[in-house]
Amino acid sequence: MPQTPPSPPADAEARRAIAPVICYPVDTLPAPDPAVMAAAREGLVKQAEVLVPPREARCFRVAAGQVFRITSVEGPQVGDLNLWNAADLSDRFYSGKTRALHGTHVTTGDRLWSSFPALRPMATIVADTLEWYGIDEFGGSVHDVIGTRCDPYTHNLLSGGQYHHCCHSNLTRALADETGLPLAEAERHVHDVLNVFMCTGFTRDTGQYFMKASPVLPGDHIDFLAEIDLLGALSACPGGDCGAEHSSDTAPCHPLLVEVFDCAATPGHTPPPVNGYDRSHGR
Ligand SMILES: [Zn+2]
């Protein structure tokens, strides 16, 4: 028998009416240098590209000061992005802290922060053709850091079966291929993603994570300045535009293009320092 929830106290409305405060005001957050942001949009000269096939992932490398661009080609497609310090796989993108600092979705001027103890910007978003989207009437927005990545474990939990082309598995295979690590070891380095082009939010009534068809069209792109030397991996999600379902082969899927450019910000780019906490933890 379901338990009856406790009835609200007499002052429930007064308690609910307390105004929220922002957890992490960003006034003191090191902001990207506007001159560097501008330089990252000038003089782009392509150095490399990789086409990520549908329901697969590929790795790419970007040096500090270079720009990498993810472009929708052929049709609407969501991408799941992992980033590592090219010199140390344990230093990787920290989706949760990026969300705490910048909000549920990121766009131009926001930064992708790394895990502890470095906690520094790994990349800065310098252009986003979907910046106009903002927040829609459902509370949805684009490029989220709230989802994790579709994975075969959750799929098995909810639906049973063995599906091998979830972003988690795609990223695992791509990292194993790039580094030569055994599959099981590569898997441990795969982490929560930036959901590029994905349109998501939380329902207002139940607080559940929702997705809706991405507004991305071929030609739309998002550009990142690499703040440190990066190893990246991008999966073209089996959910396609993520308008219906993922973790299956039913959604129409398209490739994603990753291009790496030299730009006016590249020569002599200075990586941001690692975090200043002394790591003594009070001992
Ligand atoms: Zn996915």
C-alpha cells in the first residue's frame, strides 16, 4: 500500500515563498579574456577533421590555443562529448561542476571545467549558432550538462537486452582505439558528457529530465577554444535528434563533423593555471 504523504504544515506557503539565491555567483569566476575570445574567431586555418559516423564515436586531438568546431551535417543529430587532458586521462571534463557554475546548458562565453584537483577551464565556447534558442516555453534549452550519456546499463535496467551503440559504448571503443587501452580500462575514463545540440530540460510538475527534437540544422556549429592540450571523443548519439528515443536503432541518425583549426589565438596560448587550493584538507 502506498503511504499517504504527510499533509503540509500551516506555514507551507510561507516556506515555499522564500526567494532562491544563486549557489555560485559567477562575478568572481575567472572570465574568458574578450581579446582571446575575439582572436579565437579570426584567421581560422583548418589543420584536421574527422567525420563521426552515425551511432559511432571518434577521437580527435586539439592543442592549447587551437579551436575545434562540431558541425551538424546531413541532418539533425545530437553529439555526446568527452574531453581529457591529453597528458593525463584522470584530468577530465567535469559536467556536474560546469552545470553548478554556468547552469544546465552552455553557450558562447561559458567554459568546460575540469575535474578536481585541477578545476580549470579545459575549453571555452567561442561561437554557437544555436545561441538564439535561449530557454523555450517548456524550460528546454540546447547543449546540456544535465544528462549523463546514454548507456547500455540503464537500457538493460529499464528495457532489458544488450544494445552496443549507446554513446557510453561508442566513446569506450573510440578511446580504446585511440589509446590502445583494453576496453575495460578505457571504459573507466568515459565520463558524463556535454550533450552537444541536445535540447533538454526538467519538467516543472515532476522535475523529470526531458528531451525534445533538437533545433539543430545542417550547418549549425559550436566552436571551442582549447585552453589546454586536449584529447576529445565525440559520439553521434543513436537517438539522432533525440526527439523520440535513444538506445536503439530506430531513430534516423546522421554524422557529425569535427574540425580543428589554428586561429589568431593559437600562437603562444597560455593554459590557465590549475586550481589554487593547497590540497592539505585541513591536515
Ligand atoms: Zn547518446
